[in-house]
Amino acid sequence: MHRIYRIILLGAPGAGKGTQAEKLSKKFNIPKISTGDSLRAEVAAGSDLGKEVKEIMNRGQLVPDDIILKLIRNRLKKPDCQRGYLLDGFPRTLQQAEAIEEEGIGIDFVIEINISDAEIIKRLSGRRVHPASGRIYHAIFNPPKVNNQDDETGEPLIQREDDKEETVRKRLEVYHQETEPLIQWYQNLARQKSSPQFVQVSGLGSVESICDEVIKAIQS
Ligand code: AP5
């Protein structure tokens, strides 16, 4: 029988969570659940929720906890989550982390990808994405096979609205204030209980070497 993996990827904007989530979800055959991708899909569809969150996201601020928690609860009810899941960009506030702990939403591993603010600014200015699939590229570090085209569909890549330098700086400020305290919180939780285990990996190095390190930590 396959082991079930329920994983949180924690880290600053641009740390490489989405990039690693893509690889890990294939490796462990579990769905990648990105709150950022789900919210961007709502914005693109012009739904009521999309209209409500668009400006918040473009300002680099966090969407209210109640909206995010509703989104996650609904997503985790889907049948594909029975074989595990990979949460990319959730939780990002203590309230979100406490809510899933209280609700008994199982988590086996919290993986923190650690990287400096300076490196993040370099990375996010070169990021390009394929909006329909969420596939992530970088103009220099992880280029598509054909310039500005998605490798699988050939469709054009775009730059995210919130990747402008000024917004990236705001997102980093919000990260340090709201999300970074979760590192300590999960480290404390790991000391008190056998799960989730807390693992820190450096976000510097090749995409493959970071992925190998995460897999090794999870399977050890
Ligand atoms: P979200 O989409 O989650 O954005 P984020 O957390 O800011 O993270 P990013 O997607 O920017 O970065 P990443 O760590 O995934 O890095 P990536 O792999 O792309 O959230 C967007 C917004 O939605 C938030 O600001 C907020 O408003 C809202 N939101 C979402 N979740 C929320 C929540 N839970 N609560 C409240 N609000 C929420 O990599 C970045 C770049 O680097 C890419 O170009 C990539 O190719 C490149 N790269 C990756 N790895 C490497 C490497 N090893 N070496 C060199 N380059 C690399």
C-alpha cells in the first residue's frame, strides 16, 4: 500500500514553493493545492470572489482568513485528496494554521524553503507563468523550451500582476510579519507531537537538488 503524504510548503513569495510543488505532486501522486492559483483563477473568471480579491492581491496583501479557509475546506473535500495533498501557500497566518490544527486537518510534513529577500527580488522579476495550468518558468533560471511559450501547450506565458518590484517588496513585508512566525509555531508543534515533522531546506541551488533534498527528508 502507498503511504499517504500530506504536506505544507512554507516560504516567502518567490522561494520556489510552486516550482517544487509541481515536482513533488508528480513524485507522490498527490494534488497540488495552491491558494494563490485558485484565487487567480477566480480573478480571471471574473467571479464575485475574484472581484473581491483582485485589488487585495495586486496590492500584495493577504486575502481574509475566512475566504481562504472556506476555499481550502471545500478543496480538501474532493476525492483526490484522500490519497494526500500538497498545500502551496497555505497556511500563511497563525489564524489559518490554528484553524486547520483545531479542525483536525491532517498534516505530516511542513517543509520550509528558506531564501534571502535579495534573491527573491531577482527571481520574481524574471518569473513567467502559464495561467491555465499554473506552470512556472524563469526567463534565465528555468526558461521554457521556446521563448515565452508554455512547454506543453505552446500558449503564451505572462508576467503576474503582483510581480512588479514595488508589490514584491510589499509581499515580502507581509510575509515577514504574518507568515514567518509560522516557522516557530510549527517547530514548537513538532516538539510537542510526533507530527507534523518540520523540515527546513535551503532554496538556493538547482530546482532538482532542492527537490531531491525534500524527497530525502520526507522518505527518511
Ligand atoms: P501565491 O500565488 O501563493 O504567491 P506567493 O506565496 O507570494 O508565492 P509565489 O507564487 O510568488 O512564489 P513561489 O514560492 O511559489 O515561487 P515560484 O516557484 O513561483 O499568492 C499570491 C497572493 O494570493 C498573495 O499575495 C495573497 O494576496 C493571496 N493568497 C494566497 N494564499 C493566501 C493565503 N493562504 N492567505 C491569504 N492570502 C493568500 O518561483 C519563483 C521564481 O523563481 C520562478 O520564476 C521560478 O522559475 C524561479 N525558481 C524557482 N526555484 C528556483 C531555483 N532553485 N533557482 C532559480 N530560480 C528558481
